[in-house]
Amino acid sequence: ALEYILLNKPKGVVTTVSDEKSRKTVVDLISSDTRLFPVGRLDIDTTGLLLLTNDGELTYRLMHPKFNVDKTYEVYLDSELNKDDEINIENGIYLEEGKTAKCRIVFPESKNRRRVHLTIHQGWKRQIRRMFAHLGYHVLELKRIAMASLRLNGLAVGQWRKLSSEELNKLRTEIGRNHGNY
């Protein structure tokens, strides 16, 4: 049977099924009789929303760049993000792999430009930290708060829950995988 678990990943936990250095993995935090795999990765020092499933097709559609799945992160910076840098990040920054895709920045508190909500489709290694570092900022905290229509909805750090059928149906509709039609 297909299983879908949403985890609020804590810091210090690796997003793998097993770890050669014997560090705690995201799979250690959940209890399931099914072998589940994380959908994408969050760095060891990044917290937040992580889906674990054994649904290979759903995983492919959530991760493949051609499906343009939104992933939103809450970013805490060491200094205020100025307007020019905000525009640069939104339009794309040149990193070693090339130019980052356009993204969206929102400030959840109008007077606080150190707390940023950033929505991207890409998922290059440590991309968000590198984008800000490129412009001289240090990311103090990074938390994924959304992926497609999925939200943590008050799920505490380190806790997990099964996706509701409503969440799953909405997600499948969003990525064009509904009622078994791939």
C-alpha cells in the first residue's frame, strides 16, 4: 500500500534512509512498516516540511524541475535584505551551476526585512544559503514551510503525521496525477 508521511524535520538529522556516519536520519523519526523514502533533501541544519513516501511516481513529479513545484522557505538573515538584493535574487543569481531560476520573495512582517519567505522551484545543493551568501548575507535559520499545497499546519518540530486524503487529493490534482492517470 502507498503511504504518505509529513515530517517537521529538526536540525541535526540527515535526509537519507541510512547514514554511513551513524547520524540520526529522518526515517529514524517516523514509525512505519513500509520502507519510505524522503521526497528531496533538506540539509542537516535545515528544518521543516519533508514528505516521506513509497510512491515513486508522486516523488518523481514533485522533484522533477519540469513540473515546477513550488517550495517555500522561511529564511532568517543576519542583516536586512536590501531592495536591490531582493530584486537580484528574484531575477536569478549566478552560482557555479549557472543562473538560478526566477523566484519569489515575500516579507511576512512588513517592517522586518531579515525574515524572508522565499519560493523556488529548483533544489540545487544548499542553493538558498549560497544565493544569499553570494550577496554577502549569512542565513541564520532555514525552514521549509510549504511544498506545493502541503503545509505543516502546526506540526511541532520532530513530529510527523500521515497526509489526510484531502491533502493527498489536492496534491495529486496539482501535479496532474489523479485517479491513477499519470
